[in-house]
Amino acid sequence: MDNNITIRLAAPDELDVVAELRWQWILENQDVPATGREEFVQHFVTWARENKSSYRCLVLAREEAIIGMAWLATLPRVPSPRALQRASGDLQCVYVVPGERDSGLGGRLIDAVLDHARQLGLERVTVHSSPRAIPAYARHGFESSPRLLHAHVARTSSYP
């Protein structure tokens, strides 16, 4: 195991670096940004600060350099007579920079998010995956469910 690697919650002053990773991801997937880089980074940082109670960003760092990220969105669920406090999570925006892929770091990041979800007492965590990443999520405990359905309710651009 690489001792120079840490996975931790992103610090507020690292959100611009996380925004740059998101920008890089979009370019890597050959999508055309709808805004300029500076405007995006500023918007992303503001959004992350405004949503910190329901979105947690874990970063993957090699020494001081952030080389990956994953977001855990949390959502309170309707109370049940069996559990008055309920919540679920959605794993979003898992990304590792290209030079650090295929070494198990993405899996370590996924496991860290799931550990964080357990600490928060979430009932379940879902993920919307690209076909290429499905095996990675399956190796870390995700499975298909015939009961979890989704509907597209608004036309959006295709994005990772």
C-alpha cells in the first residue's frame, strides 16, 4: 500500500483544486464546457460552500497534491415507525487523474466514501456509473437492484 496516499474530507481552501479536477474531467470526456474555466471554478467553489451540509467531498492526495475526488450527496428520507431518522446517499463525481489510474486508488476512494456513509448512518448509497466503471463499483459492494428505478424528467446534456 502506498504510504504517501491519504483520503480525507476536502478542506475549504482546496475547493478550487477540486473544481479544476471537475473541469479536467469534462475536457477529458471531450465535452464542451458551457462556461469559461474561471467562471466555472468560481461557481463550483460557491456551490460547494453553499451545499456543504448535504454534499461532502473526499479527496485523494499524494503527499500534498490532490489527485482524485469523490462526492457523497446525502438526503434525509421520510421517517418510518422502525426508524425516525433515515438518510441515504449518492456517490457522485468519482475521479482520479489519468496518471494515477489502474493502481487501485479509485477503489480506495470508493471504500473511503462507503466508510464515511456508514459513519453518517446512511441506509444505502447509490451511484450512476459509466459502463466502463461498473465493474469497479461492483468490486466494492455495489450491485444492481430491480427495485431502484429512475426517470429522466428534464432534458440535459450528456455529461459524466
